[in-house]
Amino acid sequence: MAVSSAEFAHRSLWIRNGRIFFAPMISAHKFTLDLQDHVILPGLINAHDHLELNLFPKLGRGHYPNALAWARDIYRPDERPVKRHLGVPKELRLRWGGIKNLLSGVTVVAHHNNFHPLLGHPTFPVRVISRYGWAHSIDFSPDWKIRFANTPRNYPFLIHAGEGTDSAASREIETLAQAGALNRSTILVHGVGLNRKGLAILQRAGSGLVWCPSSNHFTLGESLHRHMIESGIRIALGSDSALTAAGDLLDELRFAQKSADEHRLYKMVTLEAASMLQLPFGYGQIRDKGPADLLVMKDIGRTPAATLLEGYPELVMSRGRIALISLTLAALCPPSRLANLEPIRVEGRGTYLIAEKVRYLLAQTANVLDESVRLAGKAIAA
């Protein structure tokens, strides 16, 4: 199992009531899974997603000076494809967003929108943080100051900011600072417009930043520069949505390799993300009595960080239950452990069994879209 981004330790884990135990547990329902030739990582944390937007194709023509210009160009609710995709019930779209994250080894997501009741249901594919404050952005949330003031200090407050390359995007950091909306609980999403003055403001405030590199490059033509990543500010990684991003969180990690060290990237989707989102004890790591949210990958003889950047999930455990498993590992399990799983075939990834009603979800979705279903840009089938 991974004990850091650079080191594995060889040991057995016991899972009971959704928790990890390092000491043997006695149980009448004991089931042992031998993970020889595999490694265990903590479940990943996606610090930014719009869960209901992951069936959409990418939208936009070229690079824009800021997010407002992009939104004005692509938002055509009475035309295809926006009209057709918005016709898919929101509950379906949210569930597909959860599945997108599960398929990439994510077990916790920060959803940038109102917390829908479905997101807190125990059958939702991944955990979605519910203790947070948010505003879309200064432009799209006129009440952002009130939202910030109403957010408890021990909750993260998330807002899109600096999402552009022009002076308007750069000024947003100063606007937030002047309003007293930057503190250690504040998390800015994107921050591409951060200049040196804005970076200094962020450093003094102790605020965090969510980096979505492929999304930024698609809409803006650039993203955070290496000096920002190495500036000491807290940074987590987010996949954003299919409207602009390259795919899921694993795709984002691979894209981000161009600009960041593999060990820093590992922390951005584990401990650093857990700290910024103020998650409870044990998230983003494998700890005794911590949550049994785990990601299993094939052992390639390298560090946990390198394995994460090169491998794909073989098993994902969420809340102590199997949420996703490869056909290879499924062959080692008794049928009773797989009774609630259905197959899903993912373009470029292969076939998995997941704890979802895949056939039903595909039928309901394809019926509205009148076309094959693509999730975060990948074709999927039962």
C-alpha cells in the first residue's frame, strides 16, 4: 500500500463498516482478496467538477480572453447540442458525473453547484462534499459577497476566479481581497489570470487554488505557469466538466505532467486536496481507522506517484464496498460479492463491473439524446 507519493509498504488491510484496520478483524463474513502484483493507493479527490455536465461534447471555438466570453459564445439553450443534453433529466446527468469520477479512481468530489439531494444518497457512485460554500463567479453570482459571508469559517468557500488571460480576470483577485473574501478557507478555481501582485495577495491570505489545466488550455490557450505551481500556495487538481476538459481526473493528471512534478501531482489529488476541502481524518491517505476509500492498480515496479500517472483502476472501493472492479480481479471474487455490479465498456479503458444499473442508465439517456452516449468524451456501452 502507498504510505507516501514515493514509497509503498507491504501489508494487509482489513475492512469493516466502511473503515480500514491495520490489525486483523474477526468476522463471520470474512472475504479475502489477494492483490499480488497490485498496489493500493488512497481513493483520489477531485477538487472541481460540474457533475451534471459530463455527457456534453466540448463546446467553444478557439481561445477566449476570459470565461465570460466563452460562456456567451457557447450558451445557446434553444439549439443543439445544448438543448438536447439539457433534456436529459438532471438526476441522470448527475449520476453519470459520479460514474465518470468512479472510472478514474476518484472517491471524493467537490461539485461546483448547489448540493442536490441525490449527491448525498449512499448509492451515489462517489462521495460528494456537502459542507461548503460557493459562488459561481463574480460575473455570474451577483450575491457572491453574501454567499461568502454566510459560509461557516470551517467550510471551504469555492469560486471561479482569474479564469482568463486579460486584465479583467487579473482584477478579480484584487476585488475578492478588497471585499475581505480571501482567507485560508477560500479556494479559487482556475486562477490563470494571477499576475505577480495577485499571487502575492493569495500567498498572504493563505487561500488555495484548484488547477484544471486541460480545461484552461482549451478555453484560454494557457494555464498556470510553473513558477505559480512552485510558489508554495496550496493547489489541488480538478477535472472540470466535459464542456472544456480532456476527460476525467486521470486524463487531467497526465496533461498536468507537462508542468508539475509527479510527487506534487500525487499530493494534489490526495492529501493537499483533503486539507484544502477540510475533509475529515483519513481522507487522501491510507490510515488505520480511516475511511475505506481505496484505489487498486497494477504494480509496475515504480513509485505510487508514477503508478498513478501511468496506470488505470483495477479496483475502486468506496465506503468499504466494491464500487468498480476489473474483469481480472472479479474472477477472484465469489459471485455473491459481485451480485449488484453490472458491466460497462469504456473507450480506451476496457470493461469494468460497477455498482450501477448501467443498462437502465444508458437506455434512459440514449432515448433522450437519440445518439450513442459519450461520458467525458469517451464512448461507453453496457
